[in-house]
Amino acid sequence: MKKYYIRNTSVVCNDGSTPSYFLRKSTEPRWIIFLEGWGWLCFDKNTCTNRWRNSPDLMSSKFLPSFIKGQGIQSNDENENPFIWNGNHVYVPYCSSDLWSGSFKSLEKDGFSFMGALIIEEVIKDIYIKIIFDINLAFGSDISAGGTGVLLNIDSVARMIRNTMRRLKIKTNPQLTNYKKLTSDRVVVKGIADSGWFIENDQTSFSKCTDSLFCSPVEVIIKAIRYWNTVIPLPCRYRYINNPWKCFFGHHIYPTLLTEVFVVQNLFDEAQIIMNNVGVQSVYDQQNQMRNLGVKIKSSLSSVKFMFVPACLSHAILLRSDWRIIEIESISLPELLYCWGKHNKRDNILKYKNMNHYNLMDRCQWPQCNLSCPKFKDAHSSYDNVFSRFQLDSQNLSESFGVVNNMLETR
């Protein structure tokens, strides 16, 4: 995939550099626009200064290579990505540290800008000139911040694409005036949110909020909203007029969305566990904390129509090179996404496997009880091993849950 810079240089990364995106184009009508989510966020001067000092590549486009190789859902290898390997793929690096939601531009020489929502707008503007009138577009995400970014931006992206397509059609054929027909016949925009479905769990032990990854998610978002000059979708903002922070949590914003969103989420999400600050307590307490997290995630997803939710102790799925190995009821995620992407029509894959819905969730209640789950910690994981960080006893936990211990061990 080749790197391009957005044309509007007034929209910038945290450090003022021009945002970029990677593109691999094909003759297929399908487009996958993928938001990177590596690195979560920063929410005030101290956390952002520390982020810049330790990970400047998360706040700038200056360190990006000219080309990258797509993995998982963006791979061009038919074996790795059997159904979407030959589509048009766009990968948008995360350099705004604001969950793709900000609109603030700093006027200070050493200040940080937060323009994630505007970066998405500019990428869409740049690529729509490459899109012909037939289009199926999936707006997807990588780890945490990208997943939340999809939920916050999917309706505005869908609206931009449809309005742009309408203008282009009228410009090329002024006799076309039926707005409904122009915007619905051949333009299909959908969202895929991977590992961005957080719940406002209380921390199980106190942690001073000096690092966003170890703060309560609610506390972080409340602090960040003004700092970023956040753009929140109006239906959700109006619903939670006194608590706009709720729109950053999937179970609050999902019912307000007008565009279909497919939720990909591990029941025992590594980032959620870390942010809950799981305490060093007895094995019994550790077991309860893990199980309660799974129960709460399941409950929060009750209104979601399209989802793939394995009982894995991991974080992020879509960009794993082995994303196709995880199955629920003998259906893999690539298979389910392929069928869902075909305008919800019945497909031979699901017919063959006696499936009549597009929401799969593991029924078992403990981490790694789905034996197709990847081992907890490997090269794809973005965080330190949660077991060693909090001194969780993987041997005793695996015995308590009835899971083979090597499913919890590191590679």
C-alpha cells in the first residue's frame, strides 16, 4: 500500500505534520477504509507531553514509511483474506491521539492539535475522486481508538459519501434529480468496529490518573472532551445532553446510529482489563473479576444486530494475519463479514452451516473457553502481559475456569 498525504494542509496531526493515508487500489467496487487505533489517547498537557516524549510516532506522520503491507482484513493474500483480498484498501494512520473525534488546532508553537474527526473528512474527500459510481464501502477499525472512531464517525462518513456521489452524478448527468434513487441504489456504506466497545466499569483498585491506559475510561473522556474540542454526532449528543462522554461508549451511541455497524469484540478485552486496573487479590477475586467483565460485555451488546464476540482474552482481531482461525459455531469472522457485506442477503456459506443471523457470541463464560482463540500474548498484542503486570496467577485461573493453561500462557 502506497502512502499519500491529504491535500488540505490546514488539517494536521498532533505535532502539526500533514496526515497521510495508505492506498491500494483495484478495479473492484468494494472499498475498505481502515482507521488505525494503536496507542489509545492523551487528555491533557502532561499526558500528551509524555506521549510525545515516549512515542512521537503516535503523534506525527513524519516517521511513516512510504509503503506498508496490509495484514488481516487488508491483506492482498487470498489465503489470509479470502473474501476481500482484491478490494480497494485504505489505511489511515492514527496521529491525533483523540479517538478520531477532535477538531482543535493549536496556535501555539509547541502546542498539540487534535483533529481526528477532520482528518477522516479530508481522507474521504481525497479518495472519493478515485471512486466510480458503483461502491460498497466498509469503514473499519483497528485496536481501541479506531473502533471508537468508527462509532463516532460512521454516520458522517456515510452522509459525506452519499452526498458526494449525488453531486458527481448530477454534474455528469444533470437530468438525474431523484435524490433518494441517487443516494441509495448503488452506494452502500457500513461500519466495522474492532475492539472499541468499552464499558464504564469501576476500577477494582485505585490508580492515580496520570496515564490514560490506567485511568478509568469515564474519567479520561470527561477530561478530554474539552481539550480536544470533540465532535460528537448530534443524535447522541442530544440524547445525552448533560453527559456527552457517554457517546464514547458503544452501548450508548449504538442505538443512535443510522448506519449499520458490525461489532467485533473479545469478551475479555485486554485493554478493558488494564483500564479496570485489576487488583492483586486472591485467585477467587481474580476469577470473579474476569467472569464479571464477560457478563457485563455480553449485557452491553444486547441491542447489537451484527457482531462477532469470541470469549478470548485478547485485543483486536481484524489486522491479525491469523484472523480467520477464530470461529464461533464453526463460522469464522471472514465468512460472517462476507455474508453480512452482501446487503444482508442469504449466502451459501451460512445456508450450508444452517445460520440465519449475523450475530455470533460465545455462550461460555470464561476466558479462552473458545479453543480457537489465539494465545493471549503474542506479537499482535499491543500491551504488556496483563498477567505479569498485575501478578495474576494464570495456572490457578486456568484451573478455576477449566481451561488448558497453555491457552493463557505467552508464546
